[in-house]
Amino acid sequence: MDRGALSRRGFLAAAGAAAAVGAAGCSPGEDRAGNGPGAHSGDGPKPPAKENDRPGDADWRLKGRGAEHEVEGYADRTSVASGESFRLHVHTTARTFRAEAFRMGWYGGALARKVWESGPLRGTRQPAAQVEPGTYTVTAPWPAGPEIATKDWPEGSYLIRLTADSGGQRYVPVTVRSATTKGRVVIVNAVATWQAYNEWGGHSLYNGPTGDDADRSRAVSCDRPYHRDGDGLFLTYEQPVVALAERMGLTPAYVTNMDIERDPHLLDGATAVLSLGHDEYWTQSMRERVTAARDRGTNIAFLGANACFRRVRLEKTALGEQRLVVCYKNDWAKDPGRREGEPPTTNFREPPHAEPENALTGTLYESNPTTADYVVTSPDHWLFEGTGVRKGSAFPGLVGTEYDRANGSGTPRPIEVISHSPLTCRGVHSYANSAYYTASSGAGVFNTGTMRWVQSTVGDGGHGIDATTAKFTSRVTENLLRTFAAGPAGRTHPAKDNLDTFHPYAGDPTWSKRNLW
């Protein structure tokens, strides 16, 4: 990880000729009854009109990873349109493995529904990871295994669970993207950031085996599994909002940030775009398209911290377009793929193409690591309706590990700071802020200013986060989603500018250290 103090964190197939025969004799794309997922016979009862009214499958979690590399895999597509196929690339030390596809949602609290499962598939021991000299890009050039058809799979965020016959399990995430976002709240799966932190094969955009900057990756590939459980950062920073939105009865649109790069019109007509708990890595086009959506009246929510901080470039791999995330950071001048005049793959706020993120997000990322109480300063704000908070109400541990702060330089106005949380980070006293601003288009933009927000809605995150905090952040998020789903929030809930009341203080890092941007 980068070692700068305030500018950035410092510690902080042959898998064969696989027989794709279902567990009950079903082939890929069929459910356990032999129909395509969600299909029904003409004589039987019709399925529920809404996807989340279907029965869920509570048994979607991993029971155990097993030994290292016991089973793991990746998909050759980060997203597909419903009905398209994708292939799994799987390594396992077991004789056979199975694959099951779970659509993540609410489902009466089960949180997932199984839409497909395979029968036993022949296991294959795949070659070791390959590391590209110079860029330290890790790939798993494994032969393609089973092809999975998504016929009748509803759009949404999916986890494919791989289970070796020896017991080990891992996930493979895939998004079945929405054909349109018009009139809908858009949930963005932050695949670029998932890959930035992916340490599978020993290298990420933060470090390599030496643990320092020298052998970190300059480009990371989607052609490899994710480390640990295999879900990327989905379960920690995104799944709770997926469940909450669908529990509320919303019908979100689902896309990845790669899809925003791919399709310049993808966000046309969306009522809101949700950037979830950790969404740090954006291309220039992603930022421009989200900004353009805001300027057309689309609401934007940043339910984390440190969003839109790194500028990346997407390139192709052997498996397709936009599967290589390039970010040279401080070594941007050594990036051989950068064209003259093109913005460098470094922090958005840094020259030679400085565009501090607060011009879109409303707040500036300041530093990490920290843990602090979240302190309410505007209890009458519409986002806090129904929470019962008062001025000074505090929620232990909710601020961290990364945080944002509102700042006067380049920040859109009017902007309303609704929390002001004192903290100490790396020995420096500062504050974290939640803030809401409105654009001339009528769009509302909200930023929580803390990375623990999404986790906290289900009581996760540690550091004293409890059921009281979960109830608070869940209600605020519900208020946000309900209002943002209704159209341009600034027309009904204009921001009441109060930024100037939060004066700098002696030694304030936000005002005294201009090198932050």
C-alpha cells in the first residue's frame, strides 16, 4: 500500500470436458425440476410476479474454504446480459466439484435464491499463477471449463459457489446486467476496486511478496480467482445494500463499473446511481459518465469513503476487453500504455490532470486508518427522519477505517454537512463528514464519509458497531433510497448550505496541507 500519510493510506479448460449434468439430472441452464430457472409448466402454479417474492435458499454461504487452492475459479465475463453464457475456469485438487448459482437479494431474509446447479464436474489441477515481469500482473491462464447459460436468470448480483468433493468451497462473482436503467436505482458492482485489492497469486495494486511498493502490480487482471472467499469485496461492501433495496420493494438495475465504461448511454434515465462501500478505482470515462448523469438530474449516492480516488485505464486480456485494470499510481510517467495528453493512471486529484474527487463526491478522502464515533450535527435533516437522533447523537466505531471530509476548495454548492465526527488519524486531529449537496439539474448527491457504512447496516464492522447503529444506518439508507428513487431529490429536498460554519482550526490538515490534491 502507499506509504503517504494524508495523501493515501499507509498501512493500511480443460477443467475439462466437464460433464455438466445437474445434480438431479439437469444440464447447465436448467433448474432442479429440469426447467430453465424460473420456468414453469402450463398446468402448474405461476411463479410470483416479483423476483423477491420467490422462495429463497438460506444455504448459500460457504461452509469452509478448505485447504489453500483446494478449489477456486473465475468467470471469463464480469457481467453478462440475461440469456448470455459465460465460462468458468476452475482449479481443484479434488476429483470432482459442483457449481451452484445464487442470485443475491432479500427473499424473506434468506438473502439468496439458487437459480442453477450442476452435477459433478471433473476436477482438474491447473498450472500455477503466471506473473508478468515489470508489471507484476498475475494471471491464471487455465483452460475453459463448463459453459453456463443464463437463460431465465433475472438481472442481479450473483455468486457462483464452487464445492469440491473434498469439501472446500469458494465463490465466483458474476453480474447479470440490466438491459436498461431508465427510471431505476442503479447498483454498481465495483469490480475494478475488487481487483485492485485482489492478492491472489501474490500481487495486488498495493503490494507483492516483499510487502512494499517495489513489486506491487501496475496492472491487475480479471483472469484469476479472488483471494480468500472468492467474492471480491462484494459481501462486505455491497451485499447488504442489495438486500436492503430489494427488501424495500425497489427493482434496482444492476451493472458493473466496467459496464459504465463500455456503454456511454447505460445510465440514461436512471433515477439514482449507488456507489457502494469501497469504490475507489474509476476510469476517466466512468467519472465523466456519472457526472453527466448527475447533470441530467440523476441522484448519486456514495455509501462509503475514498470513492473515485484512483484513475485507471481498462485494457484487454486474452479473454476479452476491459479485463485488465491499469494503475501506475506514483509511477505514472513509466506507464508505456499512456498516450500523450491522456490523463495518467494516478490519483484523480494529482497533476498533470488534477481533478479532485470532491467535484463529484462532495467530500475529499483524507486518510486512514482511524476509528471514531459518528456524530450527528443536523438532526432535522430529511435523511435522519425516523431515527430519533438529536444534535450530538453519537454512534461508536461507525467512522473508519477510511474517511472523507467536506472541504471548501472545489466543492459543489450548496452543500449541507449533516455529521461532523472528531477523530485522530496518524496522530493528526481532524473530522469526518457526511454531506449532501444539490446540483442545478435537481440531482441530489449524498456521501456518508465513512467506509463502514454499508457493513454497519447489518451490524458488521466491529469497533463497537451494534444493533443500535445498524438500525440507524439502515433507516438513513432507506430514507435515501426511497427519496432518490422518486426522482431528482434536489427539487423536493434542496441542500441548505452550511459548509462555512465548519471553520478550519489551527493545524487543520484539510486547509493547511494543499498537497492533498
